[in-house]
Amino acid sequence: MLLSQLKKLDAYPKTIDDFRIKTYSGAIVSILSGIFILWLFFSQVSLYTTTDIHHELFVDTTRGEKLKINMDITFHHLPCAYLSLDAMDVSGEHQFDVSHTIYKKRLSSTGMPIQDQPIKEDEINKKGAAANPNDKVECGSCYGAEDPSKGIDCCNTCDEVKSAYNKKGWGVDPKTVAQCIREGFNKIVVEQNGEGCQVYGFIVVNKVAGNFHFAPGKSFQQHHIHVHDFQSFKGSFNMSHTINRLSFGNDYPGIKNPLDEVTKTEMVGVGMFQYFVKIVPTMYEGLNGNSISTNQFSVTEHYVLLAKPGEEPTALPGLFFMYDLSPIMMKVTERHRSFASFVTGLCAIVGGVFTVAGILDSVIYQSTKNLQKKIDLGKQG
């Protein structure tokens, strides 16, 4: 008795085979539905195995941190001896002629490396200033730039002469300075004429707005003003370059740096390339739970022609990167879809397709049946 009552709850009543009608249209609908279900099934599997990236935005509350700037830039027509890298920020910190984390590789006019191993910039400076151990220690002339009140009595190296002249606000011609001639400075400049240079490495700056730039000549600060002396390198400066890589902080999977592999060519005259960079602090959290603190950035470009061929530049030619930081931090999180959502999706796909296919088959069958009735009535009339 109880079992017979239970049968009444069956939501799927069955019919005997004698009352089942199979049609060609039903077969076609069933085949197409099966193919569609298989395609959706593999799409669902692919979606399940793919990592989901979730983005969140919130106010950046970090303070007092440092910013690591990674770079790899090729100057196609500017020798390594001409180049100087400087960095400064709104907090007042200046880094002149950065060398301790920067490497330079000399390139031929065709872009091929001239030396097998790149030379670290501070090693170049040490080699240029190295004195012969057999030479006697003497007090070299500063060529009129001596200033005992500032402790400048002797200039025994080319850099000391340049520094003394810079403090006076004078320009110096190394071709007339014995210390520079002895250290082979002029020989290096002549030897590298017509070459290119690949500069790569990193610098560490304060995490505040600032800029870093590549420019010809020796940089120094005079009366709180950033100055470049490029009198030693007379001639035109072609700032054509390729930014092989530029990033702020560590890399993470899928990061895109908009300036990578960007090439700019200076066709005529002397100019200034400017890149205005907006940095967005980013926290990346992988599936394994490890976090990477890094940065993304967007950029706009600008070029200023400073002098036509044969003219003197009205400002400092070079490659300038002006950067600012966004107050908003982005958190990028890797997530895996749960198995429960995967199964739920499969059930929804199979059930939905079967339901729609059943409705479609019923519509086709009834339409065909009604059409056949009308045809039969027409024949009888």
C-alpha cells in the first residue's frame, strides 16, 4: 500500500515502447545537442583548469619604502664614454652619475658587442683614475680653480680638476688638462667615437615622485641646480634608442611593461625624449600564497627638438623618465575555481541543453504533424 502511494510521487512517468515515436528531426536534434554538450563540457574543463585573476583596489598606506628601477636600454649612436645616468626626486635626494649597479657594453656602429664582458661603470672610473705606483705623490695643478677655503689645493686626477672647475661654475676642456691626458680620457673619447652603448642594471630610489635620465657629459650640482658639462664631448648627440626592458620592482606572471621593446629614432638635429610614467603599486598573490610587492605603470611620450643640424642645443639633450606614484594600490590575486562550481556548471549545461532540445523537438514534431494533417485534408477535398 505504501509503495503504491510512493509511485504517485514519480515526476518522470514512463511510457511503453509501443507508444514511443522516433523521427528524423528528433535524431538530428539529438546529434546536434550531443555535439553542443561535448563542446560546452571541454570549455568548462578548460575554464576549471585556468587560473582566475581577481583585482582589488585600495589606498596605498605604505611609507618609507624604496623603489627599484630595472633597465636595459640600447643607445644606437651614443658612446658609453659620453653617457651619464642621474636620478633625483621631490624629497631632495640626488644621485649623480650612478655607477655602482650599472653596466655598460660598448657596441659597434652595426649594433654588435665590441667587448665580450660588460664593464661595471664604477670599474671604468677606477681604471681611469688609477695611478702608476712608480709615480711620486705630487700636488697637481687645478689650473686656476684652487680654493684653499674649500680644501681644494691640489688636483691629481682628471675628476678632481673637473670637480674644482664645477665648483667655480667653469667649463673644462680635458684636451688641455695634463691629468686627463695622462689618464687617457681624450683617447677613450676618440676611440669610442661612432659607437653605441647598451646600459643595463638597476637603481634604487625613494618611493616618491622623481625622475632619472641619461644625458651626455659629466653631471654635478651648482648652487642647488643640476648641471651637465658636455663641453668635453663637442659635436652632435644622436639620442636614438631602444628600451629593451624597463620595470619598477619585481616581475610577476603575466605582467606587461608598456615600454619593453620600444624603439625611437632621432632623424635630424638634437632633441630630448621624455617619458611620463604613472606607477601603480601592486601586490601580487599567487596560488601558493606567496606575495610579490611590485609595480605596474602606464606611460605617455613626448619629444622636443632642441637644435637643428649645425645649431647649439637650447637645453640638455637626453632621455628622461619622469615618474609619479598613484595613491591607489592594486592587489592581484590568483584563484582556482572550486570543484563544486565545476560540477554545478556541468549539470547546468547538460540539463539546460536537454531541456531546450526537448522543447525544440516537440515544436518541430507538432508543426510537422499539423502540416501533414492539412495536406491530407486538402487531398480529400
